[in-house]
Amino acid sequence: MPHTPVSPCPELDRRIARLRELAAAEPRLEGVLLYGSWTLGEADAHSDIEAYLYVRDAHAGTFDGREFVGRIAPLKLACTNMYGILAVVFDDLMRGEFHLVAAGPGIDEVPTWRGMVHLPDPGAAVLLDRDGRLTAAARHLADPCPPEPAPTAQQLTDELTNWTLMLAHVLERGETARAHALMHTVVAPQQLQLCRLLRGSTTHWLTPSRALEQDLPAADRDRYTATTAPAVLPAVRTAARAGWQWSRELAGEAAARWGTEVPTALHEEISALLAQDGGSCSR
């Protein structure tokens, strides 16, 4: 019998058991692989079902994913999202994301996810495996693959420099909403990744804001909070300056620890640009 993690959400466990049962009875499926919080033992009442449905190659073009997923529980919504994934909302507002993939090439790609997907218990993550190929592929993801400190810190230092310069130019142009979005969706995640790298807290590396309140010290949480702002120009400017100061401190800490390079002169120019009150840049 496959091992089944016990989550704090019995309904999620029941949905996954139902998916296993349906998949076993569906001859067009060659394999089903879960990923996400349930496979990591972090699921709760707000978690989603996230799975790859590996369809036999002969049926890949005709398999009706929406109809199949609707057998798990009634659906309030089903759509193909911007990434080409079948996204659903079940009748109790639980979400689901299902990748419909041709089994032949799809299963071969699983080992290449190392460093992006972690499956500590492949036996629990694999809900269906007709020929053993999917389980063998999933075993490549069993061991954690933390980022390499020095090259990753250098990459993040360079990225933060580049994106913050763009942020400064956007602010000078007076595009408050765009600057706000750039700061929160591009700059902040990279700051959190560099912070996690320095603190040795990379479990939630790919979603660095996840479990932030538990993973990082209060001082870092306060610095992150200072980089957030409502989409009002003075507040965005203040947060951008605070965020850049934190980025520079993190980059300096990384340089002292791993010998990474910091473009100090460029950093000073970015600081000067952020210190302006707008109107001097015609980009």
C-alpha cells in the first residue's frame, strides 16, 4: 500500500484519495503525480490540489481534463489559466491545478525539475504509475537541492541592481502603479531570496514569502514590511528607498561572507536617482 501523508485538512485527504481511485480506473491515464504543500507535509485547510495528469500519448489530444477532474467533486469554475494549466474551483472553494501532459515526453522531463520541485516522499506523491517509470523519475526529486550560496548571491545582487535601477527610472517617469507593481512582484521576492540565503532558510526558496513569519527573524520581517506601500507616489518612493537600502545591506553581507562582487559606484548612482523627487528623467 502507498504511504499517505496525514494533513490537517481531512477534506483535502479525501479529495486526493478520490483522485487516486479515479486515476486507477481511467485507462487513458498512465500516471498521476502530486506536488505542492501536501507532498511537503505543509498542507492545511487553505491548500490546493496540485497534480500532473500524464495521459497516454494516443489520447493526449482528446482527453477531457475538465470532465475527469469534475468527477473528484462538483466544480464551480474550470478554466485554462495563463500558463496553460487547468485551474478549477471545487464546490467548497478548494482550488485545484492540473497539468495535462502527454506521458511519453512528460515523464521524461520530471528529473529536470531538480532544484525547482522537492518531493521528500515520492511514493506518496505518485498516485498512479502503470509501468514504474514515473516513480523512478520522481525519485530524482527526493533529496533537497538548496541553491549554491556564492553564485546565487551574485546573481541576486546583480538582479536587484538591475531591477532597482528600472524601478528608479519608472518612478522618475511618474508611473506610480507600475513602480508599485515592480517593487512588490519583482524586487521584493529577490530580496527575500537573498535574505533567506544569508539566514540559511531556503526551504521555501521558490516562494520566498511563504511562511515568512515563521522562517525569518523579526528584524528581517520588519525590513520587508518597510519595502511595502500603498500605490501612492510618496509612499512608493519611501518604500523604494527603504527597499534599496535593505538590498544594499544584504548585498554587502553576501560579499563579506562569500566574496561576491558589489558594483558600489553604480549602487551610489541608483541611490542618487532614487533620492530625487521626480521630473528629471525623460525616459
